[in-house]
Amino acid sequence: MEAKSTATATFIPILMIESTTKHSPLTLNRLLQLCSANLPVGGFSFSQGLEYAVEMGWVNNPESTKEWISFNLHQSIAYTDLALLNRLQKALVEDDFGRFHRWNQHALACRESNELYLADVAMGKALMRLLKDIKSIDSLHYAQLIREKEISFVSAFALSAFLFGLELNVMQSGFCWAYIDNQVAAATKLVPLGQTQAQNLLFELSEQVEQAIDQANQIDDENIGASLPRLAMASAWHETQYTRLFRS
């Protein structure tokens, strides 16, 4: 009876606890819009090295899929993209375009393969074009940033989230969700996974997002960046993979 009581106590608050931070329905809708698979930036056409990892048998079931995505979330996304979102958002709050530009260059320098770099820039440019054309947003003041010759997706995401009125932790959460959703969707086709297996993975991986954000927000400037050799090699070798579902 005691074990059953404990399990109930840990489950109910997740559903019933009242958050101390209130977000309006419009704010939540803007977040959903920015993280939607319908956002025309091409994110779901890239596997981020996962397709080659499946080809090599490194990822071949739900457990190894979870391990691959979780490791990349904590050791790559947290140390680069989430930490950079923190800096990019602060640069926008302080209207410091020079600092925004420097962190954008840092983001691009962190991409360890040509494929990862080109995917990052392609998605960044697509999001900036979209941002410029959304009629409900006055982006004129940020025209200099939108015209950046090479813009990282994380930089474009930061600017979009800022203009959408999203707070830092909300934009970081959204970025994590977009990454996890992309990877699980790719794994569903590649491993392959069943729909229920995919939904279980989304639940389990999304529970790690808060830890990844906390981890990212404690990183010093000089420690931003990560090197994951297997991810870099998988991405590089994907460029010449014989059969591919995803872009290179």
C-alpha cells in the first residue's frame, strides 16, 4: 500500500500543480507556431546524422534511439544551442546587434560537418525569410540581422521567439521540443518505430528538457561548444550514403 501511495503522489501533481508563471493563450500559440512541423524551414528534411547511425546499426531499437537523442540533447544541444539562445536573447534585449552577430558566428563555427553547417544555414535563412514576410510583426528595426549573409538556425529562432514575445525559458523549451520531435519523427521512418513507441519516446525525452536547460544556463562563455565525433562522422558520411531518405 505504501508503494502505491508514493506512485500516486508523484503522478497527480504533474497534472494538477498550478504553475507560478502564467502564459497567455496567445503566447502559447506563438510557441506552438514556432515549433510546428508546418513551419516552412525544412527542419524535417534533415536527420542530423541519425540516418547514417541507423545504417551502421548504432541506432536500431527504441532504447538506442532514446540514448542517441538524449546524449545529443545533453552533450551537444545544451552546450551549444541552448547556451547560445541565452546569449542571443540577451543581445536582443539590450539591442546589441554586434554581440548578436558574434554569437551567430560562434554558432556556425560549432557545426562539425559540412552537412550540419549547410542544414543550419538553410534553416536559418528560411526562417528569416518567413519572419520578414509575416505581416503582423514589425521587423524593420532588425533588418540588419535578417539580412545576415549566413545565419544559424539558432540565431533565427532566437530573433523569431523574441519578436513573438517569448521568454528565454519558453524559447529554450520550444527549441528542445523541435529538436526532439524532429529526431523522433526521423527515427519513426528509419529504425523504424511504431507510433506508440514514438509517443513513449516523446514523453520520456521531453522529461529531460528542464535538466538540459538548467545545464545550459550555467555554462560560461568560454565553455560554449561541444565535440561529438560520432555525430560529426555520421553526418559527414551521410553525404555519400548510398540510399537516403533525408537531405544532405
